[in-house]
Amino acid sequence: MMPIMLGDSPLSGKTDALDSPDACTAFSETDFADKLAGLEAQFASLRAQLETLQRYAAVGTMTAVVAHEMNNLLTPLLSYSQYVLTKDDPALWRKALERNVRRGDQLRRLCNNILSTSGNGERRIETVQVRPLVEELIEVSGRDWAKDKIATHIEIEPGIAVRADAGHLQQVLLNLLINARHALRPNGGKLTVEANAQDHRVTISVTDNGPGIPEDDLPRIFDPFFSTKTEDAQSGSAGLGLHISRNLVTQMQGTLEVESTLGQGATFKIDLPQADAELPNA
């Protein structure tokens, strides 16, 4: 057997001592354990940095995606206000103010959704009622869906709840809703959001009857920087929305999957622990 050359390492000149079983055992139990502990600490530090960077990327992505929808709210608000200012009609002024208050409240809630994503990064797992959350997100996700010829349907029984981080779930659902809106433009169509509970799990489905996703693209749909949208439709999202959404769902001990047939639309399914189910390692 060829001798092992240790060169200038700290073990140079100590091969005789290592020949004994006791010395080998002592080396493996001390130096190896110390190195392993050091690697574990480095890994934990890198993981924390990655989660922080991922959170910042999520904020940037969601801000870019939502900016277009915010513009859809601001444009009619400003246009109607400018029109009313040319009229000497107190009743019309009141109507404009009431409408602008509603629009302003939508914008406030939309901004709050973004701010909830940019918190301190600590996940807060709690009970989240699904239907009220979906109703609010559809209301604040941009201008009236009917104006884009999109019919929205919520098929969720009251009381269905999941164990999740409310801010992260808001972000994921808002991203899926905005993606569905883009898929259904400009021809319109139907958006359906369902939730079903079974075996202590809840599946939330977001379905559109748009053009669907090509079969070759399905395996890559959650890859970072991959997008089936045109550059204009991406609104600066850089193809990170679905990738970040899947990561957020995974952190909540859930899954995010997609089913699609070209020409028949797409369904994104979020599977999460039901609120009355125990969540390990929460």
C-alpha cells in the first residue's frame, strides 16, 4: 500500500501517532466533529441569507406585477375626478368622491398586501379563512374583472381554513389571480377559485379557461426566470412569480402544482394543511 503524503498539513510528521487505533478514533471524534459543526453553522448562515434575498426578490417581483394593476385603478380615478371638476353639480361631486374613496381603499389594501410580504421574514403560521381572503384579493387585484370580460366564480364553503402564513398565502394567490387575468386578456373568459378539504388537507384551485400552457413548457413553469408571457405582459416580473410562489408554499408545508391542456386553460392547485390538522415543525 502506498503511504499517504500529508505535505505541510497540521498532521505532517504525525503519521506514527495516527497508526494506532486510539489516535485515529480521537482524530475522527474531535477534528471531524468540529469541522462538521463549522459546516453546519455556515450552511445555516447561507440558508438565512438565501431566505432574506428570496423575500426581497418576492417584494420586487410582486411590486412589478402589481404596478400595472395599480395603474388600472388610478387611471379611471384621475380621469373621472378631472371630468367632475369641470361640472357645477354637487350631486356629481359627491358621487365622484364616493367612487374615489372606494378606489383609494382598494389601493390601500393592495399596498398592504405588498408590505406584508416585506416584513422581517419570520413566518407566522396561523389559521387563515380561505373564502374571505380570496374575495378580498379578487376585489383589490386591479380594475373590475367584468370590464375585461372576465366572469369570476368563488366556489368555497364558508369555514374552510388552512394553517398558513397569511401574508405569504396572499402573495401566492394574488400572483395566480393576476396571471389568470393576463391569460384571459383580451378575449375574456371565466375564472374559478375553489377550495376542498379532505384528509386534513385543503386544496385551493385557481382555474382559467384561457389559452393554456404548451405541454413542453409545463415541466419548466416553476423554474426561475422562465415565463410564457410576452415581455410587455411580464410587467417586469422577470419570470420569478411562480418560482417564488412555489417556494413560499413549500415553506408552509404545502405544494403548488399546475395542470393544463393547450387551448382549454390552466389550473394551479395549492395544497396546505387544514386548520384543524397538526402542523409539524411549525
